Amino acid sequence: MAAMFCVNAQNYKPKQQVAQAKSTGKVFKKVNLLKAVTGKSDVVIPEELNDYTILSLDAPSMKSLTKSSSSTPEAMSFLIPGKKAPLQLELVKVDVVSDDFEALEMPSGKSISSKKKMAHYRGIIKGQPNSIAAISFVNNEVSGLICVEGDDSNLVLGKLDNSSKHILYRDDDISHLNEFVCKTTDANYIDRPTQKTSKGEPSANKQKCPEIFFDVANDVVRDKGGAQAASNFVEAMFNQVAILYANDGMKIKLSGIRTWTSTTPFNNLDSYRAYRNRNGFNGDLGHFVTYNYSGGVAWVDALCSSHKYGLSGIHRSYQNVPRYSWNISTIAHELGHNFGSPHTHSCSWNGNNTAIDGCYSTEGGCRRPSIPSGGGTIMSYCHLTSAGTNLNKGFGSQPASLIRNNINRASCVGTCSGGGNGGGDEVSCADVDPWNENASYSAGDKVVYRGRLFERNTNNTDWNDLGACKDGDSTDICAGVDPWRENTSYSAGDKVIYNGRLFQRNSDNSDWINLGDCGTTSNNPCDGYDAWVNNVSYDTGDIVIYKGSLFERVNGDWKKLATCTSSSLALLPGENVEEVSNFRAYPIPAKDVLYIEAYNLTGEPSAILLKDVKGRTLQSVEVKGASEKGGSIKQSINVGKLSSGIYFIKIKGSNEPMVKKIIIE
């Protein structure tokens, strides 16, 4: 039995899973499988261990618990006796594998039984919301990792070798054994990570779930007693790796395991990459685990590339004691490289190319900072110092933010089943102003955008999604509404976001209702438009406010669109624009240059106007070569600096309305 407890998560935090289970009325079944053993252990225990408890497992109760998937409760209260006091865990059942998960014995290709008696749980220590616990039950073993709130060390729970007994111990007692050194260097960078500055609007995380595939070396398979046992070992270990990512707002899944019963046809990162690129695998990242490697190595920022691989040298038990926490930390570290994070002692951070900590000589020659108090984070080398690695701290703010962004922006990675946009926390947005495209923001500034709270990150390079606004807090009428999509069928009552405004399909599904600008609580369709001014020449497509109503210029007259301060019919830009056979604008969508052609003009054209969806003229280009009726136009407009979206081209001076919708990519 192995267990690990830690803290802090965003999207899939254990404390959120526990709270959600309670809020939906799930019963936390009391499970007592372990009893403290007094007296001398029947196997050798390392003399370095000072704080540990030997435990006996109630085998009949364990067998009853794991006899089928239906016999394992959706939630449980799990008691673990301790040296000073028992630990009461509140746990929720989780599924760690992907829908297409497959475990095979290699090189035979024989399928490993999927009817294994195994269940995985995650949660917290009761009364400690900032703790985490990952526990797996399989056959006659319980395995996991535990991080206690406010404790720099980690608790490991696992079965002793050569015994039916289990042990719960603090891993800092044997921290001197962990001499792990990551062998990732500049040569392993696919693209050197840079902190790219995003000055644009905040965007909710489109939560994506990378799938991880494992090859398990023959030395591990033999040590664990065969392909099935090795597969179970890796699956349980993955549950503990995954909780570290979940605690920092990321969800990863296990997509496949290959357990090698003979020597693998690869023994280092390069040969592993070559083999898997030839033979393929189901997953986003491939990972090779073996005892026969000192440390770990991985390519950096490797998602969606042919270098999407890592290697972890994991540990056998030490004098019968399982060393799960070091294995988990190593794998989480190397996967972190694949997801784009450098080491914390790399000169890549803080927005000024400096290091986060000084637990090792800096990579890049910048000044070496101090060693952090309370331990280092997953991407650090602080385990080589007296500070140690504190899994309670997870990846740390900057590496976690970088990894999350890289995952959610990776084109090859699928979204999580069941949705999961942005942070899972509901947060208070009270007294926070809406995002303003014309405002200048600094690190730490908060804004509300589309019903979510965002904060400018430490380096002022991007926005961090803090979560959905609590009911009543949101200052955004566009909260939770998807953008309008071309070639999509909409029904009465459907809402869409279009060029920064909220629209709703009217009751007879014949038109769109303009509900106002995103980022506000206003339902006033007149927001953002100017008042009509006498002695001003208006063109087709211009929109103005006049005597409390919104009007659009159409065919030399004014069409009422809405009454101000109330919802009313309004044309969704791009709809109901008449096709004019002698007027072309191409290519559609345009990227850099838009070409315009018009023939047999009925008036004397004077200019080509490029307008936005609010009717505002963005560009006015003088017409060349058509100074009389019946003439033609062939001109181009540079649109490369415009934002993606829908715009309109109007030929000014023609007697008939010549307005055409265009799309800029």
C-alpha cells in the first residue's frame, strides 16, 4: 500500500473534489483496513527511519472492497493509524486512464488483463483543506503519497518487500538517498522557452488533458513479479504523479502501458525516441521507466513534436521500504520538461531572465539566488540541498502557469471529457472592473472578462484564469456564452458573442437581438454608439443614436434597430447583406491584402470604406480609375494589422448600395 499527501490545486484540486462530492450528497463510507503493529518488524527496516508506523492489512476486508468496480465506494473516509495520531482521509474515487487505455506485454503483444481488482482515490486529510492524498488499492496492496498541510516532508504509504505488512513513514528520514540529477541540458530544448507577452484580452483556459504512455523496462517487470504486477505498479504510481498536476490545475491521463518481459530495444532517450517514432503509441507523451538509469532526461517543450519523450530512472525499494515519493517526483519533473518548463535554477524566469532559486548552479550564467525556505518545488534541484523538495509547493507559481498555458495551447492535445474550461474554483469578482482593451495593466492587476476573474501574472506577460465569478458577482453579460460560428444553425433563444457584443436569437428565430457589449452588466444595445449629428454625411451601414433609439443607414434612409436601454431587434453583422453581382472582394478570408473589384457602377465612386461591425469607418481609400458612371474599380487594401473578425466594405458615391461582408483571418 502506498500513499502520498500534498497541497494546492486549481482545476482539479482534491479539496474541490471532496467538497463537490459532499455537496451532491455522496456518502463517505468508513473504511478501516489497516491496524498498527506493535513490536519488532518481521523484516529489516532502515535504521535511518525515525518516524514510521508498521501496519497490518485486513486481507478479507481488502478482498471484499476490491472484488469489483461496483464494490469500491464513490467516496470513502479512510483511516490510517500513525505513530502520534491517526490520519483520517476523505477520498473520492477517480479514473486515471483514458478511454482508449491499453496495457500490453511486450514483445509478445499479449493483452494484460483489464479485470484487475484496482481502484484509485484522491482527496485530503480531514480538516486540512490544503493537504492532498492519492491512494490506490490493488489486490492485497494499498499504495499512495500524502502531503500534510504545513509540513515540509511527505508521507509514503506502501507494502514492505518480503512481507504482508505495510509502512507509513516520512521520506525526509531517507532523503540522503535521493541523488537524482536531471540530465536535461540546452541540447534537449526543442524551442528555448521564452516568456511571451500577451497584451490581448484574457482567455479562459480551454482545459486540455494530455495523455501519457509508459514503456516499462524488463528490470522493473522482473522486480515486480511479472507484466501484470508491473502494469499495476505503474498505474498506481501514475495516480500519485497525476495528483501533483491536479493540485496545480492540470489533468493528465494514462493512455497506455507496455511492460517488457525481455530487454527493451532502447536504453536511452535517443534510442527510445527513434523506436517510438517508428512504431507509434497512443498518447501525447511517451515515457520510459527503468531502474538502469541514474536520474532522468527529457526534451523540453516537446508537445506535438517528434521529440515528445522522456526517461526516468526510478528506484527499487530501500531495505524493503518503498520509495514512491522519489519516483513520483522524478516522473513529474521530466514530464514538466516535456510540457515546456525549464529548471527553476535556469535563467528563464521572473520576466528578466533570472533564476527562481539557487539550489544549483544557474543555467545561463545569471546571478545565483538564495535557497528557498520551506523546501523547493518539483522543477528544482533543492533535494540536493538541506532545503529538500516540498511537494506541498507543487510546481510553483511560474512553472505551473507556463505548463498550464503550454498544455492548453497545444493543438495536438484533446480537451478534457466533461468540459472543464478554466479554473474550477468559484471566486468573488466583487469590486473588480471589467477588462478594458485600451487600459494598461501591470503584474497583479485583476479584471473580469466573460464571467471569469483574471489576474496579470508575476512577469506581466499573460493573464492567469482564477476561476468563474460567483453567482451575482459577474459584471459580464457574456459570461459562459460561446462565440458566433459561421455555418451553424441557431434556434430561438440561442445566445452568441460576436465582435465583443452579446446577441440572442429572437422568439420567432427570424433575427438577432443585440443585448450589449461584453464585459458589462448592461443590456443597452445603444452602448458604444455615437449620437446622430446634423450636417454630417452618413453612409450605408453607419449606426447612430437618435432620440433614444438606435438607427442604421440603409439605402439612403434610416432603419430603426432598437430602443436604447432595452433589448430590441438588431442585425447580427454579416447577415441580410444583399449580394451585389458586380462587386467582388477577395480572398475570403483575407489575411494581409484584400482585393476589391466593381464593374458597371451606377454612380461616381469617390472612396472605398472599410467598416467594423459597429459601422465605424476604419479606412478610407480614394478610388482610382473610375470617375464616371459605368466605370470599374480594381484596388487593394492592406488589412494585415486588423484583428480577426467580420468587417464590411462599402463603395462610397455609388447610387446603389454596395456593401459586402468580408472576413479577416
